[in-house]
Amino acid sequence: MSKGKNRAASSAGKGFIDDSEDDALSEALSLDSSDFETITPPRKRQKTKAPTKSKVVRRASNKARQLLSSYTDLVDEDVSEEGSEDEFILDTSEILGIASDGDSDVPIRDLLPDPAIFEDLNAGPSRPKTAARIAANSKKRAKKAESNRRLRKFAHIRDRWDRKRAMNRDRLEEAHPKLLTMWQDLADIPVLKPVEATQPPSINRKLKSFQLEGLNWMMRQEKTQYRGGLLGDEMGMGKTIQAVSLIMSDYPARAPSLVVVPPVALMQWSNEIAEYTDGTLKVLVFHGTNSKTKNMSVRELKKYDVIIVSYNSLESMHRKETKGWTRGDDIIKEASALMAIKFHRLILDEAHSIKSRNTGVAKACFALQGDYKWCLSGTPVQNRIGEFFSLLRFLEIRPFADYFCRSCDCEQLHWALNDEHMCPACDHSGAEHVSIFNQELLNPITGDVAALRSDAMDKLHMITARMMLRRMKRDHTSSMELPPKEIVIHNEFFGEIERDFSSSIMTNTTRKFDTYVAQGVMLNNYANIFGLIMQMRQVANHPDLLLKKHSEGGQNVLVCNICDEPAEEAIRSRCHHEFCRSCIKSYIQSAGDDSPDCPRCHIALSIDLEQPDIEQDEDMVKKSSIINRIKMENWTSSSKIEMLVYDLYKLRSKKQTLKSIVFSQFTSMLQLIEWRLRRAGFNTVMLDGSMTPAQRQKSIEYFMKNADVEVFLVSLKAGGVALNLTEASRVFIVDPWWNPAAEWQSADRCHRIGQKRPCVITRLVIEDSVESRMVLLQEKKAAMISGTINNDKVAMDKLSPEDLQFLFRGT
Ligand SMILES: Nc1ncnc2c1ncn2[C@@H]1O[C@H](COP(=O)(O)OP(=O)(O)OP(=O)(O)O)[C@@H](O)[C@H]1O
């Protein structure tokens, strides 16, 4: 194994975003390519020869031709005025490091060739005029005339667009005069400045001063027209205790409050409410599959002060009530008592769970009724700015969450088209309806005009200032009594054999990818490209993850058809193929507006993303472990695993009894790590997505309560959010994820109130693998998140229009 460990201490801020140190973030964002060499061990610089003039001219003219043809393609497309329902699409060329033809991403303005290019064409020393030369010149002149003609034509088209857009906007404002004054109206709404509330007598823990401020802000925010908002404090700052204090602030209420949480946090919420209030509140943990709670009437439910339900259960109930299921020729629907209640307060914990507004989970949350509505999330935006819309919509922040019709005064919050693609409320066509969020914010922010982008960011911050409170740990470390957190990147190169294997996989996958690009079928091959990236990631962990695939094991256990791992929170498509819920979600998101095919059978994919988990036999899952498919007596470890073992040994050698959490996205990797660590004498416990909530809770308690359990092996998909694991003070992130927010969430499972020891988060990265590129991709995304949520304009300005386009639209 080659050496090379980089301490990316937060003050250095290179290569990793430490959320406790925003300076580090800004620094990381202002890195230029030479800075990256402090993360990436220096490589030989390739000397490039300065191009000759004739080459420059030829390149320029080629570029002009390309640009013109791209532009022609663009103007031929039907450009909708609506912001597209864009999802983040993985830029696979970026990930694979393959030069893509970026011209199609170039803003239209830049697509118009610079007239200087044509001057260049005619420049140069005068040469004797041969017949051929004269012919060539006259051809060039003809081309130039043709280009000018096309340019005039495009200018004309552009003018037409601009006029049409202006007319449409006039019609919209005529139908909805309030849009003329909406920003002024918003500016007139005062921004609430947090002031400390007094300690609520009904809460037995002393609230920190910033928590008392948060409580006061929440109470006053409920008296504004928004009747709620977003508490966006960073992870581990105690959003739960603030929410519980809010519930107690007007206890007893006329109706229960509903708290919606990820499944892993059901018991934690229930325990914390009981703990903070000495059992004053009557709490029901509502299980959608438990007949006792499932069959409760509205009247019975209303006897409780707080009902806690998981996002999955809520979605399932809402789906059964609205869509039902088929039995023979009939469609059976089942009314839900929970959906019928008008709650006093609705609280969405980890509210980024509804980030995709078209999912069943988001729709179920939108359908809930409550006097006051709250979102809690330390990472409200994860991939793209459009995710914020979903939160605005749940919170009913009008008019920004509304759709407006240009042809009449129709204004809809819960807007959808009917089967005839008409608005069910006004019967005008879908194309007549405009999302103000898209038009005023998303489009300019993702556009290429710097002034419009900056203006739209200011507008977005005007909204967030009036509905969101976000505090950062770095500003409250002393009141939180929070020890420091250090972020470390432990990077190594592959060992020789691994490198050979990885290079052959890399060459092979790159060739396949090139073929898709060359054939122009990249967009139709998401499944394959996804698979290619997955392979490279698996190889960076251990070649066996690829060589000893589940599909070759023949075990009777559900295997995800994307990651080839035991399916976590397994769900099934209509074509009867199983997937990890999170794998298939990312896969569908990656396809953007296209409807992807099933990655397994390649017929059109139809899958209910919010169906309940398919229950799996625990023994079967255990038997299907990768360990049972390998002759372990001859097994060779990998650089990645040995990096971890080395780090854990080092901890031990300091004679410290420190507990560690190890996160990976691959259960098989966790199984290999478990085997290796146990052989090295470490006591471990595992949590993954094939476990039931009760099994997960048992694992958590075992880790927290047994002093001799040193290492908690946790699947990022199942345990990356909501957990309080303050017994541990070391976190190892075994494999990077595209989305930095997912890593921040997992890192902060231990760095939270109650933590007494300094925390160290170590990211294990193999340098000569796809992982180092993923780290760069994360940095781009981190800049977007910082610009949106933290109001960090510096960070925003570091992103080029193409970066933004890439981040938000994925193209
Ligand atoms: N005032 C307080 N006194 C003592 N402990 C507290 C206080 N506030 C919060 N805690 C503890 O801090 C830990 C983190 O709190 P909590 O889980 O509410 O954070 P969070 O902001 O919701 O984090 P996440 O976004 O990761 O879910 C919990 O163990 C909680 O009991």
C-alpha cells in the first residue's frame, strides 16, 4: 500500500467541507486546480505545446461551426417557458473523467460565434493567389454570408421569444395583479429576530440559549401568516427538544400533533418526548402494519397529544386511501383515520425526505391537515435548488408555492393536470399555468446571466429569512459544550494487483461509456452507465464486491438489481425485480425527464417507490453474506480495508477506549470489514436496511450500552440520518457518496449535544480510483448548498453558470 495521509484539518479546509467551519467551506470553494494537489498527491504535469496560429484558426472555425449547429438544434427545440421538472442527473462524463462535448451546455448567448473568429479566418500574411486559393476564399466568403444570414435569423427568433415571453408575463400579471407587488409585499413582512424565551417549566432539561431563541422564534412564527416554518439548525443542535418545547408551549391543545419521521427514528422520538416532559404527553407510535394502531378510529387517535408516524407508513395509508389497489375487477380503497384528522401541529423531522415533490411521500405530506406546519432539517437542500420548492409547498408559503393560470384568476397550491392535460380547477391547458418559484427563482438561478442569478438569489434569501431559522454549530460551540470536530481525508493509492484489476475495469467501462456517447445513446443507457460507475466504486472498496456478486451466489435472498448487494429497504417493480429503495430512487432521478427502463429486464420501469419494505428472513440474509461466497482462508484484504484497520489499530495503540462508527453504502463491504475486524480482535455490531425497526433498535442499544463494542458498522442507506450515537467519537466514511449532505448527516451522528470527546471524521479515499472524482463533485454540490441555505454569496459566486446548470439541471 502506498503512503499518503492528508490531514484536511478544518482550518486548512482543503478537499472537505467541515460544517463546523464555514471558512473551510469558503476556502474549499475558492480552490484552484493547484490547491487540489494538496489533496491529490502530485502527479507529473503534462507539458503542452503552444498551438501554432494555423491550428488556432482551424480550431476556432471548427468551434464556430459546432456552436452554430448546436444553436440551430437548440432553437428548433420547443422551449417551454415553464421551469422543467428537473431532477439532478449524474454527469457521468464528469464522474468518469471523460471529456464530454460541453457545447450543448453552453448558454445560448455564448453559442453565437464571435465575429472575430471570421476575421481570423481571413487573417495571415498575404500569399500568391492561385486558382485553388481563390476558390477557397470564395467558398469561405459564401460560408461567412451563410453564417451571417443564420445569425440574423437567430436574432430574429430570439427577439420573437423575448416578445412572446414579455406578452405572457403581461397576461399573467393582468390575471394576477398581486404578482406585480409580491416582492415588495414580501419585503414589508418583518423578519423575526430571535430573542430568548424563558425556560419552559414543563421541560426538564435546561434549554441552551440558542434553543430558547429558537423556541421563541417558533412561537412567534406561528403567529405570522405562515403559521410555521423551517427550523434548519445543523445536525445535533437539538431540533427535537425545541419542537417538543413548542408542543408544550400551548399544551393541552385542541387536537394532537403529528410528527413524521424516518423509520429509524420512531423510537428515538418517542423516548425523547417522554424524557423531556417526564411523560406528560400521551404519545402514540403509529405503525401502519400493526393492526392495533392501524384500525384506530379518529376519536381514539384524538386522545393522544402526539402521534409519531414514519414517512413510509404515511405514504402507504395515503396511497391506499387515494389510489387504492385492485382486487379482481374492483379497485379497493381504504380510508385512513390519520389522514382525516386536522392536527394541531404537523412536524416533519428530516424534512428533506420530501425533497422530490412528485413522490408519494411528498404528496402524502402535502395532503395532511394542520393548524401549524413545521419542517425540521439540518440539510434542507441536498442536490438541487428545486428541492426547496417541496418544503415551501408543504409549508404553504404563498404565492411562491403556487401555480398561476395566465388565462384566468386560477391560483392553485395543490396543482395537477387531469387526464386531458387540463387544469381541473379552471379547465385551461397545463401550458397556461406557471410556477412562480420556477419563473422567479429556479430559472434565473440556473440560468447564465450573472445579474439575474444574483437577483434571484437575493429574492430566495428574502423568502428564507421570513420562514427559516438556521444556526450553525460553529457559532454555538460553547453553549452546546461541543468538543471540536476534525475532518480527515485518509487517501491511499491502490496496491499493485488491485491497480491492475482496477485499470482493466476502468478501461473497459470507459470504452463502453465512450461507445454510448459516440452512438448518441448515452441517455438511453442509464442502467448500464449506473452499473459501470457502481463497478468502479466497488473495486475501490474490494475487488471481491465485483467478483463475488450476489447474483453468482444463488442464495435465496433479495438482491438489489442495481448495486448487486442484499437489497436494503427492499422494494419490487411491476416487472418483479427487487431493488434497494435508495438505489432505484437515485436511478430514476438520474433519468431526469426520461422514463427509464428496468435496469434488469429493460422494459419500461414501473415501480411504486413508497411501497412498504419487503420483509426478509433474517437467517437467509445472514446466510447470503459475501463471507459465505468466498474461501476466507485464502482471502486477501484490500487497501481500503487495511486503511481502516490501520486507523483503528492506531486508536487502540493510544490506549484510548474510543468507539467508532463505520459507514458504507455496500452491505457486502461491511460484511468483509466485520470479518476482518473480528479477526483483528475488534468487537463489532452491524445495522443495515434488511433489518426490521426493532432489530435496528436492538443493534443501536447494544452498541450504546456495551463498553466493549468498539465498532458500529452502519449502512449509510439505513442509519445515515436521525440517530443519536454520541457514545462514538470516531466516524469512518468508507466510500464517498455523490451528495455531500448524506455524508454530513452521517458524520454528525456523533458530533452533537451530549458528545464529550473531540470527534474525528475520517473519509477513506482511494486516489487512483473514481473516488477522488466523486470528492470533487461533492465540493461543487457543497457550494450550491452553501449558497442556497447559508446565504453564502461568496460560495455561490465561485460556481460558473455551467456548474450551476450541472448541479441543478444535471446537464
Ligand atoms: N438542552 C439540552 N440539554 C441536554 N441535551 C440536549 C439538549 N438539547 C439537545 N440535547 C441532546 O442533543 C442530542 C441531539 O439532539 P437532536 O437529536 O434533537 O438533534 P437534531 O438537531 O434533531 O439532529 P439531526 O438533525 O441530526 O436529527 C440528543 O441526544 C439530545 O438529547
